Amino acid sequence: MNSKTFFIQSKTKLTFTSTNQLISRENYMKIELSILLLEDIPTDAELIKHEIGRMSESCRICHVATQADYLAALNEFCPDIILSDYYLSSFSGREALELASRYSPQTPFILVTEALKVETAVECMKAGAWDCVLKDRLAHLAEAITAVLEKKRCIDEKKQAQDALEKSRNFYLNLFEASPALIWRTGPQGTFDYFNHMWLEFTGISADQDFATCWKDSLHPQDIVQFLADLVTAQEQISSFESEFRLRNHDGEYRRFQAFGRPFFDEQGLYGGHIGYCFDISDRFETEEILRKLSRAVEQSTSAILITDTLGCIEYANTSFIRMTGYKLEEIIGTSAVPSGKSIPIPDIFGASWKTIQAHGSWSGERLSHTSDGKPYWELATISSITDSDDVTTHYLVELEDITRRKEAERELRKSRAELLRSHEELHSLFTQVAASQREWERTMDSIGDIVILVNAAGKIKRCNKALQEFTCQSYQEIIGSHWKEFLSRHGLNLPSELPTSCEITHESSRRCFFCTTDPFSDNDENEVSGFVLTLHDATKRKAVRDELESAYGELKATQAKIVQQEKMASIGQLAAGVAHEINNPIGFISSNLGTMRKYLERLDKHISFITDSIETFPDEKYRQSFLEHRKTLKIDYIFKDGRELIDESLDGAERVRSIVQNLKSFSRVDESECKTADINECLESTIKIVWNELKYKVNLIRDLENLPPIRCFPQQLNQVFMNLLVNASQAIEKQGEIRVRTWKEDDSIYASIADSGCGIPEGVLTRIFEPFFTTKEVGKGTGLGLSITYDIIKKHKGDIFVESLPGEGTTFTVRLPIQ
């Protein structure tokens, strides 16, 4: 059975203006409803449609009878409610309910069926049906639809309220979770009920544990009592508080934290508990540990270190001093290290530098000293003053380093230096020979016409030949050390950022073309690359010849492609004319036969009516009733009515085929390859009909065509122009959009514009759209010849074509054609 869609024009949309207001049946009558009706008995479907029409002033009904049409309607029609018969010829109402639950689970589903067992009805309600209405009680259908829609509205409003509450709760929880601080929360009774992920991550507590008690396991036992006392006091006074405690991390290490607690209140202003923020303050305690480490570093230093007061009395000596000098600690602590008269102190720390230290506060130098047993050794002494915050000297710091081995190494070094001087004289002679060879090689490179540059690993020019100096008018000294890319760029030679092995570049001012090659350079025997050699060969003449050949080849290729395209269009035109001729003949006798059949049907109807009228006067009542029942059983009246409609639809379809064939023949214009007088509006209309299948699904076409005088032109070629512009406009619109076709006369010219609301053309592309083979489409989806051929056709008519485009807003092509 063929499915048909029955529409009642709607005036309003299905919307609810208030979430607290119940919508009555009278209000639903003003709401546009999209109803999907699944019924395979046409008479029953008509009765249901009639009942819906009585219920609602505005609704839209999609009537389907098969499973395939039902599935398509679920995906495309998007119904507000589904009405389904349970007893169907191709599948059951239970299967229809399962499909609705799968593809449109939120849509109310009502069974409208014949008598149904209670068990079956209950089973369907459990499976997801919202209500069930018997066909012999269709008067209750309006109440059922109103009830399920009201129920769906309440469900939707409840879900919206729950979503809003959950969103608000998640917002504040996300703030706490995003905070770098450790955050906790208590209820009004002081019970901990929340810790953010930073607290859980730090302490190692899992979200599954009982927060009310597990938090105590992380606090240091000595800090729990004081923290609880601070928290209880703050809760009693409903005030803020601060507290410090040690908190154990997941590795078992205690860190010191400072906590700030603040009370919070609910929507009614009642005290809801405390929110706490904790910050790690362990670093200030680690400062003391750093000082202890510095003390140990001084004690364990390999250098001998002493500290004296301002009078030179030794107050501290580290282990390295005892080990280096051999003195015992108790022998030197408290003794003066300052010379007195002719006596030499033991140990002799300051020596002759004491006066310099008192005058300048520091001294450094090398000196020969002795250990406690009189053994001599060399030491490097550095003496500096230790000052307080007022820059007053309070102590002296003495650092001593044993440099005996270094002194011995210096003596050995002086011996080696004498030997090096002798070797140097021998090398000087060898370097002289190398320099002569170098100058000879440089003169050889200067004789080459190509530019040769040696670049090191840092990108600096290490060497170059005379050709570069002459090209840039720079001296050798000015070139060496410059960055090669920046230097060439300053002189009009711009190379790509990623330099290939070979490439071509053009000098900006002279337009000379250079062929550039790079080769790796190695300056050691291991062949490790330490730079590269850049060679620039003048290829200006060769490039000019090559460009001329490429240009000629491009023009030849474009001309060939245009000829092929024009031959294609001519072949399509001939094919269209032949198809039109072949279709016109069968369409003619189909239309004629349908007209004759309609006349036969009308005569047969009159004959049946005459028989019926005769039977009415028949005296035998039983025979007369039997005849009328037989006529009703065979649905004779319905057959005559539906037969006329079927013939009318077939005649309309045949006429549409005839119109399409005529449009196709008009568009091809095989007999109009010569210049003749034509109406531009007719050309546009013919082309629109041909490409309408490309436009109708996503384009709202607006025509604004003025009365135009006929012009001399090539109609078939102009059809091709308008087809290219209309197809391009349609392809520029991704989903839904508008195309406006406008014609007008101005001065001695006729204008035709095609404007779309598509994606627009970028500014960088706009200047190239009329070039042959230029396209922005994917490979295989465009030849790049459409606009190029359009441009040539308009120029052939001595006209012009203009384009205006804004990316994201649309494009307008305007064609000007002279009247004469």
C-alpha cells in the first residue's frame, strides 16, 4: 500500500511559555503538533485524521503504512507524538513500539487499535506505550493526546530543573577541585564531609573512606587536640579561625600547614558549616636546615678554614686545617695569630699581611708556610672580613688551600714551554708553505664566474670568492663573519627558510635568476659535517627560455580543454534533443489514453448510478438491500472517486514529464548555434529548470526579473554561463541558503546578477578565479574551466563579468551584455 502524507497547515509551534502553568486542551489546539500516524487501513486512517482535525486547529500529520516508511519518518519527520495501530499487515504494533523506543525514545507513543486483550495492553504499557485508545472510542483520542503531552511537559520540566541544580552544584565543586590549596568542609555539627582532590592526593585518603573519622589519621597526634579546639570555638561563635598543624602525606612524611577556616550559609541564611583552606608553610622551617647544612659544608670542606675575632684570636678551625698543618684543635683555639714584635705566632696565619688586612679588610696571595713539625708547603691564602648588618667587621674568615703540587706543576710547565718554542719555529716554516698554497687556491676560486660561499655550522660566512664581492659591491672583510641568509637577503637574494639541496631564486632589483646548490663541508678526517658550500649560478637566460615554453604549453593545454568542453556541451545538447524527441511520442499517447479512460470511467459511473436509481424503485426490499450491500462491500463509490484522482495524478505526471522534456530541449538549443535574437529572462528560466534538482533541497531561489528587450546573442552559450554560475552558487552553500537572480536594463546594456549567501571567496583567491584550471575543489570534483569558459563567452558577446565577495557572507556575479 502506497503511503501518503496528510498535512494540516500550522500557525504556531509546540512551545511552553511557563514551566509552572498547566496547558489545557484549548491551549493545545493552538499549538503546532507533528503527529506520525502508523495505519495500513485507509478508512481508519481517515477517521483518525478527522478526529485529530476536530481536536487541534494546527497540526501536521505524516501517515505511513509500512515498516520502511515508518523508519524513514522517525528519522526525518521528528514527530511530537506517535499514533499506531496494533494489528498491522506487515508488522505488529509491538514492533513499532520497539522501533520508536530505539530511534525516538522521548516521543510519546499511543496505541489506536481494535479490541485488545488486557494482558497485551499491559505488556505494551510496560514496554513504553504511554496510552491506548480503541478505534470504536476515538472520541477519547483528544483527551489521551492532551494527557500524554502534559505528562511529557512535566517530565521535561523536571529534568531541566534537575540539570540546573546539578550544574550549580558542579560549578562550586569544580572551583574547589581546581584550587591548588588543600580544602575541607564540615557540616553544622562539625563533622567533616568533604575534601578536595588536592587534600586526597596529598594525604593518600581515598574517596571511599569515611571522611568523618579518617582525617584524624593524617594529622600529627600532637596537633589534633589544638586544631579541634580552634574548630569547635569557631563553630560555637560562627566565626573565622586560623590554626597550624602537621599533616602527613601519602608517603608518610609530615608537612607543616597553616589553615584558614570560614563559616558558610545555605540559601535560607542558616549556618551550614565551615570551609577550610590549607597552605604548606614547611619552607620556612627548611631554612634552618639549610643553615645547618652550610655549617656542615664548612666543617667538611677540603679547604682549611679559620675564623678569628678582630684582634686575630682564633675562634674556629675546621678539620681540613688540622689535617693540613698538623696542629691540634686545643693548641690553637683562643691563641692569637697576629705577629707581636719579633716573635712569630704559632700557627703563623696572618704573617706580614696583618696591617693590610686591618687597612683594607681583605688580603689574598701565595706564600710559603710550615706544618707543626716544620715541613714547608705552599698555600693560597684568602682572608676576608665578616661584617654585621651595619657593615661593621666582627670577625675575619681565613681560607687556606695547599698548592704545593700546583707549584711543582708550574716548574714542569716552564720546562715544557722552552721545548714548545723550539717546535714553534719548525711549524712557522710549515705554515708559510700552507699560506702560499691557500693564496693560490683563493686566486683559483676568484677566477670562477659562479658565486661560491663557505658557511660554518653557526651560519656565518667563513670564505667567499671574488664573484660575491663584485655582485654585492662589498669588500672581503665586510662579508666575512656575516650571517649568510641575512647578508644575501639584504642584497635582494631571498632563499627559503628550509634550504633544499638545489633551488632557483630571483634577484629582486635586477630580476636575474640564480640556480642555487648546497653541498656539505667537512674540515676533519672523520668526515663530520661542519658547514656547507653554497653555489649560485646565473641561470637568467635559461629560465627565460623555459618560461616561454611553459607559457606556450599552458595556453595550448587551456585551449584544448575548452574545445573539449565545448564539444561535450554540443554532444549533450544533441543527446538532449534526441531524448526529448523519443520521450514526446510515448508521453503523447499516454496522455491521450488517460483522457479516454477518464471519459470511460465517467460513463461507467453514470451507468452504475442509473442502475442504482432503478433499484431504488424495485418492489422487492430484500433484493434492493442485497444490491446496496454488495455495492458497499465492493467499495464501488470509493473506487470511482479514487480512480478519478489516480487518472488526474497520472495526467499531471505526464504533463510534468512533457514540461521537463521541453525545458531540456530549450536548454540544449541544438538548432541555435548561430547568433540570433533571444530573451535573457527566458535563458535564465530555462537554465533554472535544468539545474533545479541541484538547487531545490538547500536553496531558497528568489527571482527579480524585469521586462528586458531582446538582444542578439548565442543562447546556448549564455545558458552554459548561467548554469556554471548557478551550480557554483549552490555548491558554495553548505546546508541552507538563498540565491537571488536579478535582471535589469541600464543605459544601452542588460545586466544579470546571481547572488548567493554561501561561504564567499577569500581575497587571495578572488583574483585567480577566471584562470584556466584554477580550482579550490578537491581533486576529481572540479576541472577549473567553468569560470574560465564563462569569461570567454561573455567577452565573445562584447560584455563584462564582475564579482563581489565577502568571506562568510556570500558572492555576487554580475554579467553585462550590450543590447546592440
